[in-house]
Amino acid sequence: MSNPDLPDATTTDIPLLETVSSDVNEITETHRMLAEVAAAAVEVGYFPVVGDNQCDFLISLPHNCSLDGYITFPDKGRPTAYLGNWNVNEKLRGNGIGRRLMEKFNQQAGMIGIAEISTSAVSPEGLRGVSSYFGFENLEILGIDAEKFKGMSLQRLLALMESGSERGYALKIKIR
């Protein structure tokens, strides 16, 4: 039965129909992946480095969602941590998965008694992620040009990174 308000499909519409079908399949796949990640327990693995007072760690969820780094245990004082790679599958970003990984890290850091966390932000997305979790006011930019960033707003720093005039930063995170 034909609707007079809608024209009948023709062979020229086939590429459009294939695109719509592909988009629907992509959405369905993303929803399936999100459901699997939501149902999964966050896994934590520790890997001692022989001969060092250091331990690598990996916090992970399915579909290439992970946070890794290392913890250093000094002879005196409290341990410190370095956050290395913070990965969330591109299809799953914006759904709180990075925050979930970070919350698990924070829980583990509290149990271990970590005094200081450091990391680097090599992209605007990385800086946004770290600052949204810890609060921009708790980040300290380290490095040779650290003085020029004192008092700079997050928005200004992001604008410099997005323009390409600044590449990336070593950051120290204050633990309250």
C-alpha cells in the first residue's frame, strides 16, 4: 500500500538505505558493548618489577577500556603513583567508563596509602579527563615552563593545546 505523501523508493535510494542499515547496526553493536561493560566487574592486576621498589598496575574493563601505570614504594615515606595510559574504546566514550576506571584506581590508592599521583596530558581530551575527575584546582603543571602556567585557567590551557602551540604537560595531582 502506497502512501501518497511518501514517494516509492527507487534504485537511486539503495546507497542511502545501505547507510541507514549500517548506522543501525553500529548503534546496536555499541549498545551491546556498553551493556557488557556495565555488567562487568572492574579488574585490577598488580605486576611487581623485580629489583625495583615498584609495581606496575592495570585496571581494566572489556572492549579495550583500561587504566595503567606504576606505583613506587620508597624506603621511607608514602608510595606515589604514575598514571600512564587511560584508554576508553572510542565507541564507548562519554558514558562514564573512564570515571569508573578512575574511581577504582582511587579506591586502590586509598587502600595502599598513595601520597601523590602524577600523570601527563598530551591532548586536550586527556587534560579534560584528568581535570574533570580530580578538579583543575588540584592539578599542578610540572616542567621547565611551569611558571608560565601559574594561575592559568583550564579553558586557556585547553585553547593553547587545541591551537597546537602547547603540546602536553606533566601534571602532579594533589591528594587531599
